[in-house]
Amino acid sequence: MDSLRLIFPATMRNREPIAALLAQVLPSSGVVLELASGSGEHAVFFQRIFPSLLWQPSDPDPRHRQSIDSWVHHEGLSTKMPAALDLDVLRRPWPLSECLAKDLRVIVCINLLHVSSLSCTNALTQEAGRLLEQGGQLIIYGPFNYKGQFTSTGNMAFDTSLRSHNPLWGIRDQEWVEQQASNHGFELLQAHSMPAHNTCLQFIRRA
């Protein structure tokens, strides 16, 4: 199975800063659903750091799901972590089992919004609002514009590159994402500054 494992360089660069933040905000127990888990490197890293939680990876790409499951096997976590879910944010309702949905406490989304359409952000916040109970958290990590402005020249160049690959992609305005989340029952607890001009938006489900 090792030949199926993918390696994404960005994961190695950002996993420790993200883990340090998660250590401050995650609950002590329950299910964490990670959307668009990609290679699976984040998922197994976080599962090892937070053993009292159940980290549920997901991805719509079959190749990515193979990689995720291969990483789980490689790290000896097969008895702890479930198989990666075939979950496309836009395809609703999301395929969570009754047991997973019952214990769901946090939804984590890393580096998805800028490589997806605006409708993906709306679907994400709407479905998260449906699934998470009061006090549940939605955590979104990635590059964001602030007050309509790029936060660095690097992000500006990155946005241009994204849009050249797909005109529906691009770095989103933080305030717009906050509004989408608010529309579906979330309140921004904090916008955490992260390395390399990224931000982690921490939302909580209101009553």
C-alpha cells in the first residue's frame, strides 16, 4: 500500500503550526471531520497528536482516498481511524453515518476555499450549520484577503495563478466567508494569524 501514499510538500510546512493552534481549541473528545483531506498526511499527523479524538478524513478524489487509507495503514492507525469518506462538499447531504454525526464536534477545512467555487463555501457553511450542534466548531485554514486587499504580494501572485488555472478559483475575502458562516448559524471566535500569510478562522455554532 505504500506505493499509493501521496506526499504534498505544503503539508510538512504547515502541519505543526496548525497542530499547535488545534491543541488550543479542540475539545477533549468526539469526532473531527476533515474535509478535502488530500494526501492524508494531515489526518494521520493530527490523529497521533490528539488520540482522544476520532479524526475522520474525507475527499472526493479516489486517488486521494487511496492515499489517505495508505497513510493510515503506514502509521499503524487502522484500528483507530475509519476509512476516508467519499465526500464532495457540494453533494449534500454529506454521507456521515448516524454514529459519526451524533459525536461530531468539529469540522476542519484546510486549503480548500481558494481551489473551489464560491458555491463550495456556501455549501460548506450550510451543511456544517446543519450537522454541528450548539458549541460545535468550524475551523477553516488558508489564505484570505482582508478588507478587500491582498495581505502580501505572494498572495496576489498566488491568486493570479489560481485564476489562470480555473476562473472560479481564487483567494476569498475573509469578511465574505464570515458572512457565509453567519448566515448558517456561526459566530467568529477568532481569526488566528498563521505563517506564510495564512489565516485560521475559528467559528462556533450559535444556539
